[in-house]
Amino acid sequence: MTGVDPERLDDQQLMKELETIHRTRHDTLLHGSNDALRTHNLRMAQLEGEYLRRHPRRPVAAGRTREGARERGPGED
């Protein structure tokens, strides 16, 4: 594993790690090696999984659900 075990991060550290990995995602996808992308995928899944474990009842915006997207219609973001 690369980085600190997400379970050992406090909430502030976890959010910082998530912000960093999301910010670097596009560049890794476009320009990273297969190994770099695989490592990025694994780390992102670990961090996001830990966030979801800590926040199972996080607020969900209506527009980010399937029903909300259907109500918006095609091409409306």
C-alpha cells in the first residue's frame, strides 16, 4: 500500500488526501503509466471507502441521484 492507512488519518487529513487525489486524477489518467494508474485507483478507492465508512448518512443532492438526473433531462447540468 502507498501512503498512510486511511483508517489512521483524522478527518482533516482524510479530506486533504481526498482533495489531492481528486486533483491529480485527470493527469494520472492521461499521462501516468499503467502502474501509476493502478496505484492511483487503489489509493482512491481506499480513501473514498474510508470517507463513506465514516459518513454513511452524508447529505446527497437530489440532482445527483438517478431520479434527479431524469427530472433534469438531457444536457442540463
